[in-house]
Amino acid sequence: MKRWIAIWNILKKDMKAYYLKPPNISWGLIFPLAWTGMYFIRSGGGLEGVLELLPGVTAISILFGTTSMLAVTVTFEKKNRSFDRLLLSPIPLELLMLAKTAGAILFGIVNSFVPILIAAFLTDLSGAAWSAAVPAILLCAVVSTLLGLSIATAVSEVFEAQTISNFFRFPMLFLCGLFFPIEQLPVFLRPLSYALPLTYGADILHGAFSGANVMSYALDFSILVLFCAALFALSLFSIRRRWIL
Amino acid sequence: MSNPDKAEPRYTTTPAIAVEGLSKRFGSVQAVAGVDFEVSRGEFFGFLGPNGAGKTTTINMLTGLARPDAGTICIAGVDYTKQPKAAQRLIGVVGDESNLYPELTGFENLCFCAALYGMRKKKRLARAGELLEMFGLKEAADRKFGGYSRGMKRKLTIAAGIIHDPQILFLDEPTTGLDVASARQIRQLIADLHRAGTTIFLTTHYIEEAERLCERIAFIVDGRIIRTDTIASLLQPLQGKQVMLFEVERDGRTLCGKLAAAFDNLAFDAFSDGRIRAEAAGPVPVGPLVRFIEEQGVTVLEARRQQPSLEDIFVKITGIETDALQREKEKPGGSA
Ligand SMILES: Nc1ncnc2c1ncn2[C@@H]1O[C@H](COP(=O)(O)OP(=O)(O)OP(=O)(O)O)[C@@H](O)[C@H]1O
Ligand SMILES: [Mg+2]
């Protein structure tokens, strides 16, 4: 019970202090709107293309709402030493990290529903396979957040956290099959695509919204879960090694 | 302030802190080199040493922010290496930086810290209010911590350190960088906490602070404890001693030999900055001394009586000139 009080309050504090700040909220709205707008300008306005676009926009909304947010806020707290308070509290590190990531994960999930809501106004989403889409969104949010946590544990300055997040995020836009199929990438880039977790999340979302998945859901989900577990273990390992000196 | 942990009698035999062979190396720097000490329950223990002596590294190992290379730590009988989280529940930590959340208010910061220890909402609010009152921060309760002055930040950080009413409180240089009034206020608060039964482990490089607050002191230099003793025993050799301090317009060390030869019942210490310290079992003959120095062609700028203090002992034991400790200049008569 005592632990849950702590975890709940860490989550609440992060939400209030970081995630629910106006710049972040507007960022979550502007990004999907901009991408959707860009699509319409490029394609000349056909609404039937929305479903093809939706998986990509959803995935990047998650990615942009989570990775750098967590990397930056954790690095910031580490730098001003307030993170020491968490390390000094009588709560196991695993639970602490769960609390720290939960805020970003929730924020990512909320962000992902912005493009989905926009799409719901523009087209018919009744054919979407929500039983695949919702877990995929959750796993994408978890994996992007944990990527942010791993980045935070590897850097010591806020600007480094920002730079490295971008280093991962921007190539992921093009390499993960979000907007065009991986088969269209040059052959030498394809292995890279398969090394990125978002590729599998995007694949499920393509399947869920337009039946266009290339791999089986089972494979996609398994690989995503593996990525989550590996990133979490890696983050805990480097926190124990680098931060508890 | 009811804490079941604290209901335990103070005279219990398990020490509050027991440390053996504690060592820590950072690359080529041996920050802490085989430190042993024990702090009894309810004791006020001081760790006194110059910059880089290993004070913060020791505190970090005792509180779980650093992993010792070797050695054992027991906190109130709990083995730190085996049950770090159980030990952390018993301790409060005020680090060398005021590390609360700049974007939260003073009140929110305290409530958040209380939540980290699993306190329920009603208790959190009450405790935060109580501490803000106690530390004189009531007016600033709803202002953001980031906008606090240095002294206010320090006070709120100490309040956050005792939010869960810990048995043992670690304080890493709580008054460094504060003005005289704030430092005095903070010392008073710490003294009050000690009086209320909290075991206190304090690091400082202010000798006067250690002398005024602590019951027992360990001198730490270059990662090693040179001596651990009670203030009373440390000051024992100074009983009945009288000290005069002369300031001359030249390196005092050039006169030291001559003085010692001429006044064989006095002991002299001289420093490069022109200070000469004369110590005697009875009154120091000021007139003859001044005359003697001036006969050597050296002008005496000032002569003043000095209360023999822990500083003299520190210099004797460690061989460190106290300038290295950045003595805090404070008018005599300061309380706490
Ligand atoms: N994280 C670290 N990496 C490398 N060296 C370190 C680290 N932390 C401390 N040291 C070194 O260990 C030694 C002891 O440092 P420590 O901070 O414990 O001293 P201190 O007594 O607290 O000094 P101060 O009075 O300046 O706070 C110093 O030489 C310091 O440079
Ligand atoms: Mg220090």
C-alpha cells in the first residue's frame, strides 16, 4: 500500500510538472495535424488515403510524445539531483522506474488518440481491428518510453538527451515502414528497419487499420514485448551501474 | 511526532551506525580509504575534514547513493548491503546540494517527499504544514522552490529530509555558502532535532560548527580518519592554556626559532601569512614578546588573545593549516 502511494504520487507529480504543460499538449495536437495536413496537400485530398496514413501518424505521435520527454525529464532530474530523492526512498528501483515511465506511457497513449480522433471525423473507422490496435498502441508507447529511459541512463546533460532522442526518432520515421513500405527501402537499409521496435508496432497498426501487415501479429507482438523487456533490463542495469556510483 | 521506530529505547546496544573498513576509489583517486567508526543512538556525530577529504563519498555510501568497494555498513542493526531499502526507511538525508523540485512549491515538495515514504494524504498535508511552520517558511509555502533564496532552499531541503521523522539524519555541509544568520538558524534547528532524539551524522569543514554542535568528531583527511573522539577529550590538552596571536609584517616562520629559544616556557606556531601563535600554561607575557619581536626589526601589527579551541587541536593532529578549511568568520557569541 505504502509503495502504491509513492508510485501514484510520482506519476501525478510528473504529469503535473511535465506532461500536462501547455507546450506539450499543443505539441501532441500540432504534430498529427501537421502530418495529416501535409498528406492532403501532397495527395490532393482523397479521404480514402487516411487509413493508410493513420498508422504512421499514430506511431509518430506516440514516439514524439514519449521518448524525448522521458529522456529529457529524467536527465533534468538527474542533473539537478532531485533524482537522488527517488534513489534514497525506500522503494525498489524497479517500481520507481515503473512510476517514472508510467507518466510518459500514458501521455504517449493519449497522444496517439489525437490522430485517431481526427481520422474518425474524416473517414469510417468501423472496420479497424481495435483488439490489435489498442495493444499495439500500448506496446509502442511502452517501447518508445523505455527507449527514452535508456537514453537518459546513457547521458548526463539535457541537450545530449535531446540530441540522442532525435538521433533515434528521425531515422525511425523513415525506416519503420510508417509512411512507405520497408520493401521500398534500399536493401542495405532493411536490416536496420528490422532492428527497430517501431517497425513491428507500425506493422500491427497497418494490419489493424487497413489489413496491410506484412508479418504475423504474433511475431510482431512477441518482438515488441522482447524489446520492452530488454530495454527495461538495460535501463535498470545502467542506472545501478552508472547512478549508484 | 509519533514514530513506532523511535519508540525503541535510546540506550539499546545496537549502534545507530556501524561502519567497518569502508573504502571507495574513483579511478586513480582513493576517495575513502578504510574508514571505521560507530555512532550510538541519539548521538550527534561530526565528520570534519577539508575539501575532497571523502566526506560526501562516505555519506553517499552510508545512504545508498554510492556502492562501497569494500567494508560493511550497519544502520540500526540492518545490514546495508543486504537490505538497502529497509535501512533507507530509517534514515533521512540532506545532501550537499538543495535538491528539491524547482517547479513545485515548497508545500508541494514536502507533500511529494512525504508520499515517497508512503504517508497518507491527511498525514502528508499535516506534516508539510508543521514543518513549514517549524522552519519559518510558512509565507513561502506556495512559492516555487526554484525561486527560493539559498538559505530558504537549504531549510526546505532539511525539512524534506526529516519529513518521515527518521531515526538517523545525515547532513552534508548543511550551512556551507549561507550567511551568518541563516547558518545560525539552521544550526539551531539541527540542535533541536538532536534534542528531540534524532541521531545526527553531520559533515562540515567549519571547525566552529563541529565544536558547537557535535558530541563526538572524526577528523577525516585524504579518505582516512585520523582521530575520533569526544569534543571534551579533544579539548582536554587545552585546559588552562592561554593563547595569544600576533600579527607581524613578515613571514612569521622566520622568527619562530628565535622566539622559542628566548621564551622556553612558551610554545610557538608560525605561519607564512605573518601570524605567530604563542601558547602558555599561564598568562602569556605580551609586553616582552612584542619588544623582542620589534628588536628583531619586525613590526608587530596586532596582538590579540585567543580562546584555545578545537581549531588548535585540528591543526596539531592533522598538520593542516586551517586556511585550508576556509574558516567561517563569525562573531563570537553566536548560539546553536
Ligand atoms: N563521482 C566521482 N568521480 C570521480 N572522483 C570523485 C567522485 N566523487 C568524489 N570524487 C573524488 O573523491 C575525493 C573525495 O570527494 P568527496 O566529495 O567525498 O569530498 P568531500 O570531503 O565531500 O569534499 P567537499 O568538502 O569539497 O564536499 C575527491 O578527490 C573527489 O575528487
Ligand atoms: Mg562534500
